[in-house]
Amino acid sequence: MAGTHWTALRDVLPAYQRIMTVSVGSGRDTSFWHDTWLAEGPLAELLLAIYNNFHGRAMSVHDVMEAGLHNLLQHRLTPQAATELQHPEDLLQNVSLDDSPDQRESFFQGNGHRLKSGIIYRASTRGDHVCASFTFVWCNFAPPQVKFFIWLLTQDRIQCRSSLLCKNIVDDANCAICGEAVETADHIVLGCRFVHSFWTRIGWVPTDIAEVKQLWLSQAPPRIHKDVAHPFILLCCWEIWKHRNDVIFKGLPPSVDRLTTACRQSVCS
């Protein structure tokens, strides 16, 4: 589906899946690879070699169980995938499906299955110590999907090309925008030459942006009030990430003007 809302939902889906567990009923609404429906965790991470030899990665638990995992793999498996193949057989032998709906749960849910940032915040508190990253991420007026993304970003858990290369999903880890360095989380938001131009355009000294694991230590320009500095950084990083995805997946050219306009609209919305 097209549209900005659907794009935002697709962007935040990996973060959503990381904090949810699924009690499988029919298995029709649960991703076989990306949802946490087994105690061991997402199968795409647990069985990476098999995942890379699988056809149709968006398939549900129901579809895979009905067709049989073996029947959905490439005919010629890599040696590592062939070695891993016994593991899913052990995991799936006791799985049984019925006609009931799949149920999603999270420790971070409140009533009505709504995400409660306060629960996440309290989970980050130990005695009198408060985790600075959670204060930065959750205690502001940025939209929920932005908070999800920044939560992963500050843990260096976004799916940048260096991470995908380690998982054998891509063959090249270089930045798709500048092509001058390996694309890490830090490179995406503060190391890329293109992003330097963006920060400069909006009046922010690029060297004042802290590394992603300490993003809350970034120094805001004097003209930006401290109460809005943090959500402003969150929204800019979110738009940088979406801009990067547009370049890679939609083939759009990098554009500081387009990125600046998107950030302005995001802040004003």
C-alpha cells in the first residue's frame, strides 16, 4: 500500500516486532521469520543461513507449516544452511495450529494493548539510577514510531548495511548515498558527507551531534530551546533514516532540499 502513513508503519515494524511476543493460534497473522512466536526468538536471527536460502520471506507461520519448510527452501543449500536444517525440525515438531486468532503481548503494553512508554521508562530505572537513553527517547512529544526507531538507534540495532553484511544479506556495506565509507548507524546520522550538509543547512554544527549510543549528549544550537532540542534530534534522525530508505528502495536521488522539507513538515505536524 502507498501513502506516508503506511510507509511510517513499515519503517517501524521491525521495532514493533522486537518488543512483542505472539501466542500462535491459526498462525495466519504471524510472520514465520520475524515475529517472536517461539521462546528462542525470531527465527530469522536464530537460523540466518536457512533464512537466506528461503523463498518468500513475508510468509506467515500458517503458510510455512502448511507447505513444509523443506519445500520452501532453495534446491541447493549452502553448507551452513544444510547444517542448520535439523534445528528447525526440532523446534517445529511440537507446533500445532488451530482456528483461534494469534495473540500479541508485550511487557510494555497497558490496557487496550496500547504501548506505554512509562512502563519502558520504569523498566530502565534501577533504584535511584535512570538510564539516560530512555529519558531521551521516551520523555518527549515525538510520535510513537519515531521513539521506536530512536530506541533501536541508540542501541545500535538498526538494520544498516554493516549489520546486514554480517548477516550475509548484502554483499557490500558501503553507504549507498556517499559511497565513501561503511554504512554504520553512526555514519547514517552524523558521518555521511551528505548528512553533514543537511545538519549544516538547518544550522546545526555536525560535530555537535553525539554518537548514536550517546545521542542525548548532542549540543543544540543556541537558537533551539532545550525543551525542544531532543525531540527535534529524534525527528531529524527519523527523517534521515526514511530519506536513506527512499534512496535505496525507491531509487530517489539524495536531496538536502527534500530532506530539509520533510524535517520541517515532521516538526510542524
